[in-house]
Amino acid sequence: MVNNELNDKLQKLISDYSQKLPAKLQKLHADWGQLQAKWSEVGFEDFHREVHSLTGAAGTYGFPLLSHASRQLEMYLRILKEQGLSLTSEQKKEITILLNNLHPDVVAQEKEFFPHQNKVKQNKLIYCVEPDAAVFENLKLELKDPGYELIQLTNMDALEKAEKEKKSLVMIVDMDNADVSMLRKLSEVRKQNAAPLLCIASKDELLTRLQAVRAGSTGFFKKPVDIFHLTKMLNQFFESDKNDPYRILIVDDSETLSAYHALILQEAGMKTEILNKPLLLMPKLIEFQPDILLMDIYMPECTGLELAAVLRQQANYTSLPIIFLSSEEDRFKQLSALNLGGDDFLTKPILPQHLVAAVRSRAKRAGILSAVMMRDSLTELLNHTTILQNVGIELSHAKAHNRPLSLVILDIDFFKTINDTHGHPMGDYVLRKLSELLLSQLRASDLVGRYGGDEFAIVLPNTDKAMSIKLCERIREQFACLHFSAAEGEISVSFSMGIATSSPTDTAESLIAAADKALYLAKKEGRNRVKHING
């Protein structure tokens, strides 16, 4: 069933388009009449663009025959345009004949709109089939801070019963002593819940891994389990709940068509913005920060190809995925569009489900690539370059909306001593645990990155002085309570934090300098403390 609210909006768009269609067609005939009376290359260009727009819009809104007739005219106009010669009387006559085929007396065909999948917010429940109480308690303790709820089950029958009562998001199963009966039962359980399956085992042997793969496992971990990598994999399963939806910027001079495509993508769970004036693209990119650019080729003032070429000359937008959406069917021109910076080419009219699938697939791939390029390999936080770029972006947003922004720079106290005394693996472990704590305590809108060796930077949008100090003190106290097991016994680690809150005159550089100065003061005054100064 199509979501009622979406259906109402789509039906209104179709109704509005249908009502305006006669006037659009009358205007086309009138424009052609004026061109015949007084020839103008600019007028011919505008006429061609209007026909091109009609081709895509008519098919999208349920007028396939009209779209086909418009495409025939559009193709003929394109040939004449490429010849660059004055039109002969025969050519003008042919245009008139093709134009006369454009009329609104066509019955709109019923469209199948991509249905909205209402996602139920998933909990962080994990069923763990682990007979060994010590192994389970260690997993439960380590995964507590990231916010995961582990329930211990001792066998497959218990797992089957638990899944019937309440489905888990992830299943963790110990594969030690797995036999045919256990694997068969696990297969039955996964028929009622195809949630990701993670397998753990004492030995990393091929046969054990084969059994895990045949059971449908997503991941395999040898005991003792590497908690950092386990948490990283779990976070990937839950990221759809905590991450923002894909952000799609639609650049199209057709208001009705862009509104239609925006509704389809919104219903699929994406966030959209529409830009009908292509020359305003740059400020919109800075403001909206899209994951995908969905753009028409033929637009007034500049073409989509020209815009793509401009973007690809700028370092910030070399990797921004661009999908061209146009009624252009010439395969050579489509390939040329891709060579000029496009990542994909979709031909109007396009079925809603095809549009959603193409955009989602491209956004997902771009997200994976972006994560690799933007993340620090050890902590999985934003890397130095990316976090600094985001300081400038968030500061611009704060000024535009007259909201406070706080920047925190954190430095682990005596980190060199930890490495020298307990070894670099212990230092890496401390960095990872701090990263996990920061991610668990910060909001989805906050940004955290590895600023340098043992330094971290945290960007807190819409956060004033009092709020930032309260948050940082809570995190500092929580981290100071953690204990790390070393050969010499348990150790505790602390850190110092410097905070700067932005002012209307701040730049990214001055805000960073202020936070650095605050950190210096915190360390000078004795470490293991939070210090704030204005930016």
C-alpha cells in the first residue's frame, strides 16, 4: 500500500501538472509562431529546452504518448541545432507537423509509486549463545559502554524461544563443539529472523569458518574476541538508526518535475533539497552538504555538464557523486556526460523504484568510499583533515542560523609515559577505548576526530559555554573511572580538555587557536581538567 500522505501529494502534483498542461502546450505553439515570424537563435534555444523539459515531465506524470511525441520533436530540433544553419521552409514545416502531435488529449496511465517502508526503530538487543559464563560476562562488560544489551542463551532451543518472543538485531553464536544438530537448528532460527549472525570460536580453522559461512555468518571472531573490531562491526549494523538519511540535492529548472522526484526520494527515507536556479548551486552546496547531486543536463543559464565541470575543478567536490537525470537518449552524449564528471546517467521518465534504487546504491557506495578516505584507521574517527574542514563548515552554519558552536580539543595526560612504560599496543588500546566513549556520549549531530597522535577534536553545534562544560566534565569523569589491565597491574588514564565557544567574528582558525590555548591552560593548571575560554 502506498503511504496515504505521499499518495495525496503525488496525486496533487499530477493534478496540478494536468491542469497546467494545456497552457504549456499552447505556449509552445505560440513560441513557435513567434519564431517563424521573427527568427532568433536564443528563442530557438529556449524553444528546444522547453520541448526537452516536456519530454521528461510528460512521461513522469503519466502521459507516455505525449512524451513520445515530444521526444520525436526534441530529437529533430537537436539535429537542426547541431547543424547550426538557418532553417529552411521544409524544416520549419516539419517542426510544425511534429508540434501538432503534441496535445493533452491523452489518458494518464496509472503509475506505480515506490512504497514507503515504514522502518521500526530497532533496539540494540543481542542474543549471545555462549555456554561459558566467563566469556559471556566479558563480552557483556566490554559492550556495555557502546550501549549494547546482551542476553545470554546456553543453546539453540533457548535462542529459538527467545527469537519468537522478541527478535534481536544481531545474534552471536559460539561455534565450539558445533555439530550437525546445532547447525540445523541455527538454520531454522534464522528463517524466522535473518538478522546478522556473528560467530566466535577458540580455533581459527578452515572447517570452523566453513561451518560459520554455511550457517550464514556475517563475521567471524577468534577468542579472545577483539572487542574493538566487534564493536566496529556492530556499529555498522546499527548505523541506519543513528546516521542521518542520505541528503540529495536536485538541480532542475522544472519545478514540477523536481518536486515529483523529491517526493519519491523523501518517501524512500532520504532528505532532499530542490534548486531550480542552477547559478545558485555553490552556496546551496555549502549550506546543504549533499551526499548526491541529481541534476538535469539542459537548463537555462548553464548546462548540467558545465556545472559538473566546474565542480570537478574544486578539491571539495571531486568525489561528490553526480547523477544526470535527463530525457537525453543519445548514448554518445550520455557517455560524454559521464566523461565530464558524471557518475551515472538516468533517462526520463524513470520509474520511482528505479530512481530510488539508483540513488541509494550510488549514495551507499559513496558513503563507504568516503568513510575510508575520511576516517582514521586506528580509532575510526574522522581524520585530521576532515575534522578541520568540518570546523569551518559548522562555523558557517552557526553564523547563518545565529547559533552557538563550541570546539573542544582533548589531549591524553602523560600519553608518552603510557607508551614507554606499557608498550604501544596499550597506547593504541587506550586511544580506541576513548574513541568508543566519545562516540557513545556525543549526539548524532556532534563531530569527533583524531586531531593528532593523542589529541582529539570535538565539534559541538548549537552548544553554548555552559552546555559544553557540562558535557566535557561528564566525559572526563567517566573516562577517569576506567581501568586498563597491564602487566604491572591495572592503570587509570586521564585527559585534559580545552573549549572555545564561537563569537560572530570568529574564523575557523581563530576558534581552533582559542581551543588550543584553553587546552594549554588546562595542562598548565595540573591536567585532568576542563578549561573554557571564548573564541
